[in-house]
Amino acid sequence: MAKKVVATLKTSSGKGFAKVIRMQKSEKTGAYSFEEDVISAEKVKDYFTRKK
């Protein structure tokens, strides 16, 4: 069964959005964490180029 966000993106109103997942490594422990966001399709490239 799909999550609600994924099911919402498949509708006609959700065509202009994308679900993006960024992996980040912790400086202290070295463990990885994942950050998920739903953003407009035009801003996907900017999302991955910016630093956090």
C-alpha cells in the first residue's frame, strides 16, 4: 500500500510536485539520516545544489 504522499502525487493536481530525499552524514557520529520533502518540480535542481 502506498503512502499518502506518493498517492497524492499521482493525481492530476499533484503532477507539478516531486518527492525528494536527501541523505546527510552526521559530523559527530558518522551515521546517515534522510530528509524527505515534497517540492514543486521546477525547484528540484535547486534543492539538491543548496547546502544545509
